[in-house]
Amino acid sequence: MKSHVLDFFCFFLIISCTVNNKQKCERDKTPSLKTCFIQGFPWNDREQNPINAHNGSILYHEGTYYWYGEAHTAPSFLPFQINCYSSKDLLNWNFENIVFPSLTDKAIFPQKTVILSHPIVIYNKETQKFVLWVKTIESSPKICIALSTHPNQRFQTANIIKGDRKETPFTLFLDHNDKAYYVSSLKSEIRLYPLTKDYLNIQNKYHHLPSLFQGTISLFKNGLKYHLILSKNQETAQLLSADSIHGTWTTSGNPYTGPDAEKNFHAQLSFILPVQGKSHAFIAIFDNKKDSIAEKATPYIWLPIIFNGESPIIPWYDTWDTTIFHENNIQ
């Protein structure tokens, strides 16, 4: 009975907040400063250029968020470099720099141009370096690891390791003890490799857990609970949870709710962002995978993660803002 009451209460709050946010955001579809997340509208930077940071990740450092992503540029729209944007509020972004340009070392990369995929940056407190990991898409894929002393300046390649063509896009996870992990999906298992202390390589030993299908991994931690979302085009997403990163993981089905939830909202989850200054507050960041040109003009979908007890839910919202976290999270 208690579970049904909680479910109803959560549904009521979500509907209530959606109506209030929609009324507020409808007035702000083309403001000089964004005040809400609005699905279905182009997202420009402060110079009114479209934000070009696909399949990316976000780093928070000293009061600023840094968004790293693939630069899809004409005429091919293939990603040959990594862009960086910065923001104080997650809504209004400044273009900072091309932080990782095209790879041109022909001895290492014999192809004329090298496609870059799913960049992610973490900060190493011990070395005081920002560490970028990005995979190349080629006949013999590689993982490039690069360093910078500033989050918005050029990264210089520090290591290159062999990739696996059969492996899905990886993610990095930084735990509370600053221990970092490389996480990927290969065939019928998910693999978690500890990184070396400098975050420049993978340790050989890995922990594995069974996987329902091979897909993209998103890993985050709320309180003492670890959550992992496995997603793939045309496959219903799956949520796995555990009390320890090496512990027993339990599956609890699709965490998405709303229109086309069973189709992953026609998008690919690329990153889960902890919102600073708020407890139990995370944002699921997707790249739009719809087919029409009009729909591709709005390439990003950002949705809040709501907690019903310890269980994360990612409901669809047409419009929302960060006040939703203290209004809707049920603990």
C-alpha cells in the first residue's frame, strides 16, 4: 500500500511541476538568457551559435561547468575535433575552445582523417591535471588519453592504448575516494577496469557483470548506492543497482517514463551529470537520434533524474528547471 501511495504522490508532483514549468518556459523560448530546459528548440551559445558538443560529458571545476563534445561540422558533419563550452548555470553556455584538434600523426593514424567519439574529462587532484579520454573510430580503433593544466585549453596526447571494435562507447567513473574506472560493454558483459593513479592507463584486472545486451553505459552514485543504465537503439533501457561497485548488481527494468520511453525517447544517453549544491540531483544528457532534419536541429535532450526512495526514474518533460529537484525527489 505504501509503495502505491508513493508512486501516486511522485506522479502527482511530476504532473504538477510539468504544468507550472511549461507555463513559465513558454514565455522564454527565445530569451537573451535561458531560464529553463526546453525540449524541441535549438540550443545556442551566448553568441547565438548552435552548441556543437555531441555525445559528450560535463566536468564541474571551481564553480564552472565545462561541456566537452564531438564537433559535427560541415560538410561531412563527422567529428574530427572536440569542442569545449562553459557555464555557471547549465543553461547559458560560452564557447571556450577547440580543446582537442584533428589527429594528424600519420605514423599512429594512417587514415587521412580520424573520427573522434564520446570524449570524457576527469580531474586528477594528485597530479592537478585534467585528463581527456576519447576513442577513435577507424579500422584499428584506439583510445587517446590527453592532458591539460586548464579545463578550457588544448589537451596534449599523453598516451594511446589499443581499442576494441566490438566494444561500445565507454565511460569513466570517478568514485568518492578519487578512484577512477573505465566502464564498457562487450558482448554479454559489462566490464569495470580500475585506472592507474595518474588516470593515464587501464589496469589489467577488471570486474565484470552479466549484461542483458551490449549497449552504452552510464554510471553514477547517489548516496551509498551505485546505479548503472544500459541503453541501446531499439532496445529498452535497463537499470542496474548495487551497494558496492564490485558488489551484486540487481536489475529493475526501464528507468525511463513517458512518451516513447521504451524507445529511449529516440535518443542515446551519453552522460549523467551530478548537479552541484543540490542533494540527490542528477541530469540525464541525451543526443537526439531522430531521423528528420527538423528534429536533428535540436540535438540535445536534458532530463532530470527523480528518486522514489532509492530508485532513480527519468521521466519525460517538455520543459523544466532545477527547482524540480527539491520539489519532486522523494526520499
